[in-house]
Amino acid sequence: GAVVSQHPSWVICKSGTSVKIECRSLDFQATTMFWYRQFPKQSLMLMATSNEGSKATYEQGVEKDKFLINHASLTLSTLTVTSAHPEDSSFYICSAGLAGRYEQYFGPGTRLTVT
Amino acid sequence: KNQVEQSPQSLIILEGKNCTLQCNYTVSPFSNLRWYKQDTGRGPVSLTIMTFSENTKSNGRYTATLDADTKQSSLHITASQLSDSASYICVVNPNNAGNMLTFGGGTRLMVKP
């Protein structure tokens, strides 16, 4: 149990376009979802935390207007990278958590390349 | 300064050998400490989770230890296999932080035949 999926697994887009990444909890309802970014040979960096039905909380230095997060249901959160630039190229990973439980279940990640 | 420091940053060992990865943390108090394995291009997968009161936790060939007095944890891998080649990340869940996690920088392990 506790499977988290991401779609797409990889995407290539042109500079200036927007890209949407989906994160789904397949067999449980996630009260909280987290979005991370990971650059090569570095650890995960938390971008934002979102709770179903409320606005996401962004970490310092993360532009909320550039990285739009929607947590529309207990099983789905989306991250939209707006007006993508080459420096946004990274590995984006989501995770899902349950209220009252400290475990986070990570998705397989999405590789974004902006050309 | 990162609150979770891992060493070494990278490690190369021969297949079949054992190795130990280190994690020093300053996060205190904390709810639990975890070790994750992350294959290249994949999301992290949980190996062990220890609460602050636990000293050791095993998962197959992986054994994690925790010394709350010295604020150190280690991950011991026994009889390494080629598939153990990955990054191993030490993660601390601070008290009263809900699901929030503090990540170490990871140790990149390469197992060679």
C-alpha cells in the first residue's frame, strides 16, 4: 500500500511554456502533499506544502506565482511550472502524508528539461 | 550549517563487502529519524524509521543505529550487491513538525563487481 504516482515521468518543453505535473496517492487519502526539487548530486529541497482545499505554503525563495500548486482532492495535487526557463530544469518529486502519521510516501519523480 | 550532515559524500566498494554510512544531526528534539534509498532518477524509498527511543532497526541487509546522546545515526549495509548502488539519505522529522522533514545531503554509494 501507500503508493504515490507522478505523471509525466519526464517532460521536455520550450522556454516560456508552462508544464503541469500531477501527483496522485493511489491507495490512500493524503491530507498533505509536499513538492520537492532536486538538482544533480544534491539532496531534495522542499518547495511547498499543500493541504487539500487550502492554499499551499511555499518555502522561502520559491516563487508562488511561478510554481502554482493545486491540491484539489485528497488524492491529487498538481504543480504547474509557469513560463519555464532552462534554470527550472530539475527533478521534481512529490510526497504524500497522512494526518497524525509521520510517514511521507514519495513519488517516482518527474524529470523536467526546459530547452 | 545543515542540521543533518552525512559522511562520506561518496563511497565505492566491491560487491560482497560491508559498509557503514554516517549521519550526524543537530535537530533536537525529534520525532523520528529515517534512512532512504534513492536510485538515480527515482524517488526516495524508505529503508528504516526509528523513533528517538529506538537504538537499532533492521530491514534485510540494512541495519540502522541511533545514538541520541551523541546525535549520530549509521546505516550498515551487509554483503553489498550491485543493486545497492544508489544515494542514501538520512532524514530527521523534528518534534511538532508534523510531516515536515530535514534532509541530509546523502551519500552516493557505488558497488563495483
